[in-house]
Amino acid sequence: MEPLRLLLCGYSYHTQPAAYLQDREGLPHYLFRLQTEGYCQALVDGVLTTLGPGDLLLYKPGDRYELAFAPMPNELGQTAVYSGDYFLSCTGDWVGEWWKRTPKMQRTQIHLDEKLISLWRHLVLEKRKYRMGEENEELLGYLLRALCLCIERAVLETSAPHGRSFSAVRMKTFIQENAMFPFKIEAVARHVGLSVSRAVHLFKECFGFSIMEYTKQVRLAAAIERIKYSKMPLEQIAEASGFASYSFFYRVFREKYGISPLEYRRQAWELGDVKVDPAR
């Protein structure tokens, strides 16, 4: 059994023309690359293709890999070489099994999620430490596995299973990241560049519930954790979980779980579990 090995991992930034060709016979390893800034060109399914921010490249052993950096017009109409990306190469039976689990396209446009990028940065730093002689190969393995799983989720979300739109997934992510703060539907729509009416319709069409219904779900989930595992006053929990008032929080909570927040906390603390109707 071949162990999981991280061969290369880093961040590259280019401001000068350049071209790279990796082995005319094909790659000897897996290679992942995420464009985060600017533009470049890469060989995708045999065609030299322009890449922009959010373009994820996934290559398996045997695939041809070619990369080119040339002057391109930017958003200001200026022509320049401007490209930034994270990259890694790896081998091992685990990544081979991971690769086979779901279809992998050579190029996928994904949302530049800060959590995924932070994980990639962490992997870059740990690889740098490893090259300096520190014993952290086990940590590298776990971080690489975590990054692969995060990439898989990002690709699956972007591929829009069951008709889900990339814009709808981005709205859902925005809500997850901002539900603890007050926001209006206009902010969600603005985040994906849609009108309010289109954003509302698209979200409901893709997920079967409204933006505000989903926001309440996320806020209730946060409130549950705080009720069970903290001693925060219930009024403070309501506010910290994004609810405008305790009375509104109380009503929404009771509608969902069939008991009051206080009774929920009492059962959680006294019995170590909460007995509520799972259908609610």
C-alpha cells in the first residue's frame, strides 16, 4: 500500500511572461491548482484555456499539464501579467481512492471560500516546516485529506446536483457565514449580483425553503449549541444567535421543537439529552 505523500505545496504569483510544460508523457502524480488572482492559461482537456479567479484544476497521473503566463487585459483595461494561485502535487492510495469516489473534471469554477483557502495556506506552512526538518508528516497527511474533502464538497456544490445553481449555493454559504448578524435579503442578493426577486425565487427553487426560513434554521442551530453547552442567559443567546428579540426567538424555538428554550436547557442539563419530537 502506497502511503499518502505531499510532494509539493505552495503559492505562486506571476508578473512576468512564462510558460511551463510538465512531462510530455503525462504527470507522474496528482496535481491540484486553484487560481485566486488574475488570469493565466492552462491545458484543459487538450485545449489551452484562459483561467480566472475560482478556477480549480485537478489532474491525475498521466494527464498532460501545461501552464502559460502572458499579458492579458485587466478590469481597468490595462494589459499586464497578473496571476496568483495555490498548487500542490501528491501521491498515494488514499488520494487514488478519493479521486475515484466522485467524477473529477480537469477544470471547475468554484466559490473562493476563505475556509478552503485558509486550509491550503496551513498546508503550505506545514510543508515548509517539514522541509526544515520538523517531524510533522502525520499532520501533513491529515491536512491533505481535509483539503481533498473540502475540494470535493466545493466541486459537488458547484456542479449543481439536482438542478442547484452556483449562485444559490453562494447565497447559502453567505447566510451560513453571516446569520449571527442582522442582514437584509438585499445583502444576500447583492452578494451574488442578482435582483432581490430573482434571488428569492432561485433560492426557494433550489432548496425548497426561503432565504429567511434557512436563516432561522442556521440561527436556531447556533442557539441550540449555546443553550446546551454554555451558561449564557437565554436573552443573550437569542441576541448572539442573530434573533432581533427574545420574544421572536421564543416563538420560533417553540414552533420548531415544541418546548420553550428554558425547558430545552433543563432537559439538556439534567438528562444529558433533549427529548423533542424529531418531526418538528
